Amino acid sequence: MEKKEKDNCCCNRKKERTQQEYKKLINRLNRIEGQIRGIRRMVEESAYCTDILTQSAAVTAAMNAFNKELLANHIRTCVADDIRAGRNETVDELVTTIQKMMK
């Protein structure tokens, strides 16, 4: 597999989440989905640009909060477990992921 193709691959790895972690993430995503629907409705109803932009900024903040929570959980579980198991390549994967998030 070419490097570029590998960088875009999800590796087909899975993560077992606790019921609490799962619920928390899904609840956040449901709220974000509702915000997106609200923005769409605002566009459809010709709302004023700055009102839409304000709501868009709120969605961005909500996605950032979701990403921070997911990243923290990933580091505490997947990354820590892999390092303890001697799979230090996970650190490189984490660095790549953070670089993608910061684009």
C-alpha cells in the first residue's frame, strides 16, 4: 500500500467504549446534529448572515469540545495500553492525528 493511501486509511481497528463514554459522545453528537439542522433552517429562512455565523461558531466550538473529549479518552486508553504493550508506533499515529486536527 502506498504511503498516501495508508495515511487516509482507518485501519479497521475498533474501540470498546464503556456505556458511559458511548452515551456521552452520542449525546454530544446529537446536540451538534440539532445545531446543524438549526443552521440549515436559518439558511432556508434567509436569516441574517451574522446570526448564521454565530450559530456556526457555536457548532465549531461544540465539535472542538467533542474532539477534545474523544482525544483525551483515546490517550488515556488506546495510546496508554499500546505503549504498555510495547507498540510505540501508536505515538507516531497520535502525532499524525493531532497534526490533522490542527489544520
